[in-house]
Amino acid sequence: MFLSITTKELEENLDAYTVLDVRDADDFSVRHIKGATNIPISELEGHVSTLSKEKPYAVICYAGGRSLRATEFLDNQGFQVTNVLGGMNEWHGN
């Protein structure tokens, strides 16, 4: 089972995660968390082999719906994933 955190909790513990942004590339290019990896949810299944099961991922989208689906998928694949509640809509950091 995966965990969920708020954007504030992510900001406070950003160094503990690799941020995976599952929004479309256009949305990512407009605004994203510094250092985040962008894999749109529609491409996630095809890019699973590029991710490491050794890293903890914080999965984010705009509001939380896509990140929840992506987190469930990755959790079922054996990845260490945490869903970010509120998404970029709630993000106030860099």
C-alpha cells in the first residue's frame, strides 16, 4: 500500500524523493518542481523500465487525480511511491 502526502510535506522533505510529474509535457514546461522527471500518465506504462525500484518517488499532477492513478499503477509494479495530494495546484515551492 502506498502513502499520500501534502504538497507542504513534500516541500519539507523534497530531498527524500525523486519527483515524478505525470502531467502532459506542455503543462510541465509551463511550471514544475525543480528537478522533477516528467512522464505523462498516458506514456507511463511504456516508460516503467526507465524507473528504479530502489528510489522513492513522489508522484504529482495538477490536482491529484492522475497522480493517484499513476501511484496505484506503480505501486502494483513494486515501486516505492507516494501520491502528492493537491498537486501543482497546491504547490507553493520552487
